[in-house]
Amino acid sequence: MNLKHIAAAAFAVMTAISCNTASMAEWAPVGDRIMTVWGENLDQSDVLAEYPRPQMVRDRWMNLNGLWEYAITPIDASPEKMDGRILVPFAVESALSGVGRAVTENDALWYEREFTVPEDWTGQRILLHFGAVDWKAEVFVDEQLAGEHTGGYAPFSFDITDLLGKGRKHTLKLKVTDRTDEWFQPRGKQVSNPEGIWYTAVTGIWQTAWMEPVPASYIDSYYAVSDIDAGTLAVNVDADIEQGDVVEVVLLADGAPVAKAEGREVVLPVPQMKLWSPADPYLYDLEIKVLRDGAAIDCVKGYAAMRKISYARDNAGHKRMLLNNQPLFQYGPLDQGWWPDGLYTAPSDEALAFDIEKTKEMGFNLIRKHVKVEPARWYWHCDRLGMLVWQDMPSIADNSTGVWGNRAYDSGTDSQVTEEGKANYYKEWSEIIEAFKIFPCIVSWVPFNEAWGQFDTEEVVKFTRSLDPTRLINYASGGNFIKCSGDILDLHNYPHPEMYLYDKDYINILGEYGGIGWPVEGHLWQPDRNWGYVQFKSADEVLDTYEKYADMLIGLIDDGFAGAIYTQTTDVEIEVNGLMTYDRKVVKLDMDRLGAINRRVIESM
């Protein structure tokens, strides 16, 4: 996406944002845990001010981040008065929320704030957006129910136009409930009682809340799919338009139009095609308009990439992943996306990009986004920086609900998931895929991690394929292995690489290994309590061991491994096996030597 679009959108925040009467109130982080530099320097009046949806940029919008009123009540009660102020979009349990309180399955978390509709929005439809709210959100505008949404990871919106009473000032209220690990809702690593590899629960608004005006005929979404073999880009536009209105799609390269077509489903030729790759992450701009009598009544700006993910056998008969029809060993860290001050929420957009930038500098070409989904801007950063992504579905359970048979075929049993839990899994997974398949960086979907909540694997693979047939499916990363229609057989082994299964019918990868721990004094979540798969006391010991494992991995590539994931990007809570500390203040290993090792791994295939 052209950076001037982002700059214009950021300026629109400052001109369109309404005055929040609580914005100048006292606020401070809570607790005594370590913090990032971005959290330490956070400005409560300028919280995640960037346009939140880089693929659907409009000129006018209103950022609702900032201080709201909050209350925690019994689940069936309403607050008689609010408990205080919370800094949105940080989860109530986090330090940066200014609250730092836990919410149980028997509680309700309430949010409330006023907003003012700008005068120049008159006559427009008003859309209210939430990037993510964990888990069930009931939304009220002027005491009227606007709608409800379940699921902690996908964005959702409501048209609130008809709920707005007289005048320009209105009240927005949310009721949020969250069962976390007390039911089969997707929750990744969140637990009520954190320990080991399980982390602090996250409840409530944790991504940007915002509003925008649209005309009665407007663009709801689009999906662009490249075909590099044909040299074309197919664009499907979902637009609510009137008879006679026309949808126009324009593709631009370096700011200049190169193709244009009219219709909700178009195929654009791409002359002198430029491919997207980690080495050259070229992005085309897209402009999509609704035209009425030749004039644009709605316009969104986004982007697309010409890239292809596939596989083929090499001369030895091993299946290898291909990017743009060329074999590429995909190698990167397990990235959990947690922050000591914001938990699920990065304290700034600069922080959000930081982990990706450092991963790139370390010589990796891939990130496995582990049992978490990030805000849309994170995937945009991966797109513009050139970082491949394997996207996990957040787990619905731990490994206590089924029998784990990860070192053999057909030796494990499904988790005992209720039918209600299964239906909710499909609902949330479909929302995640539909929302994020627009980002070219994602090259593989991962429906299950290990055997955590794994069920009906073949049916889940078919469901995933029906939603997106353009990407690979890693059906059970380190989980219960069965013969199914997935593409990848994914082994986990700690601490060193090991290839204990091989199947010629699949792409064989090492989805987790490493976990080399080093607790760095002064940068620990709990100084007297830390954990790693193996632990050392110096950077040299860690890097020597890392290189030894990398050499072992290289030796297994000829035997069939086509990709690998090292655990992990950063320390997380009491886990100290990160390449960086949890507060991101220390990169533990020498970057030059680490980068040379990683590039040698990638180039060895």
C-alpha cells in the first residue's frame, strides 16, 4: 500500500476524531511488571492512532481509542455506577489498561463512553467497527441494542445509523463476557491460572474501536487473487449498491494505473508483472469505487500482490514448498504476539512492526503466528516488509481433552469437544479466514496445534479448503497425524531437530523445535520464576547451541524437511526461550552471526 494513503488516513484521525470528555483524566499503567519502551512512553491521548484497516482505507473516520468508563459486575447484573476509567484498546487485565483486574466466567465487563457525530457525516450511514473483542460483546447505542458478536479474534461491524437519536452526541456501551478456559471457545494460550506455557487471560476490547461514514451504496469488502502463470489479478467486490451503480476497479503500479475494469467480479491483466517475495515485497495499489452517473460516491484504497504458493517434488521425490514456482525453504520463529504491558495488544504501531523487522534482520523469511490472530496492520507490515506467515487457528482447548499421538500415525484420539463447541469453532475459523485471506503474506493455514482441541480433522481440512483453496493447509502442527487431504506433515521436537516421521505424500516440516532458554536479569516477568526447554547462562552458550541445532536441521533437509520453526521470537511471561526478552529491550544473540546461520539454513535446500 502506498504510504501516503496511511499518512492521509492518520491525518484524518486528527481532523475527524470527536472529543472524549474523559480523555484528559488521570491514567497510569498498573502493576510492577516489566514494560516495553513504547508502553513507558505511551500517550493516553494518542493511542494506536493509525488507520486500522490498511486494505480498505477511506478518507473519513473516527478513532474511538482512549479512556472509557468501565465496571465489572456479576454476569446478570448491570452497573449502578462505573468503577473507573479504562484505556481502550488494552484488555482489562493488562497494565496499560490502567485497571489490571481479572474477569471470571461469572462476571460481566462493561464499557461506556460518549461520542459526537461530525457535522459533515450528515446524510451518511454510520458504521461502528471493532478490530477484536474477547469474547462475547453486546453493543448498545443510546441504550438500544446494536448487535452482538461472539469470538475474540475477528473484526466485526454494525450499522448504527437508525439507532442514533436526535442531536449529535450519543452514548456507546458494551457488555462483555468471557469464559476463557472454562469452555471450548478459541483462546490460544489464555488461561485463568497462568503457568509454564499458559499465559494471562485477556478480556474485552483489545483492538482499535472506530467509526466511519459511508453512503447508502458502499463497498463492504473485496478479495484479490493473483495468477502469476496467467499474469492476471482477479478481484471480487462485495458492495451494497443500487441498480445503475457501477463498481470500478483500478490497479496501480508505482502510483500509475496499469489496468482498469468495471464489475463486481473482474480479472485484470497485469503487464510487466512484478512478483512479491521476501527478497522483493512489491505491492500494487488498488482503488475501488462505486460510480453513479460517472461520479464516485464511495471509494476505498487497498493493495494486492502477485505471488503464488504451491508445492512440487524435487529430484529425490520430496515435496517442497514453492514460492512463485521456485523452491524455498521456509524458516522462521514461533511468534506468540504477547506484550508484558499490553498482553494481546502491542502498545504502539511501531512496536507492532518491531518484532517483524527484527525477525527480518535475523535472516528469517517466515513467521508462524502461534494460536493467536493479530490486528490487520500486523499483516500489512508483513506484506510490506516481505515476511511469509503461517497462520494458526487459536486453540479451543489444551492437550488434556484427548489422547496425543504425535510420534506416530493414527495413535491419538480426538478431543471430546461438544457439538456446540464444534459449531463455534467453524464459525470463528470462517470469520478469521474471511477477514485475513486478503493479506498476501499468509501462505498456510494451521487449523490445529498439537492435539489441543483437535477434532474431526478431515472435515476441518475440507472446510478450510472450501474457504480458501489458494493456500497450503498444515492440518495439525505437531498433532494427531492421520491420512487426510491436508498438505503438510508437521513434527514438533524439543530441544533439537528430529525427523521421527516421514511421508512422501506430504510436505514434511519441523513445526517447532529449540526453546533454548536464557533468563536475562532485569528483563524477567517474574525474576524468581522462569522456564525454558533447556537453559543456559550466557549469550555465547545459547548461540553455540542454536548453531549446533541449525547444523542438525540442515542435515535433515536432504532427508525431506521443507521448512522449520524455531521457538521463539520473544520471552513470554515466565518462558525465557525467546530470541529477545519479553520487554524487547534486549536482543539476546549477536545479530550478525545469527543472521548468517539463518541464511545458511534457508540457502541449504
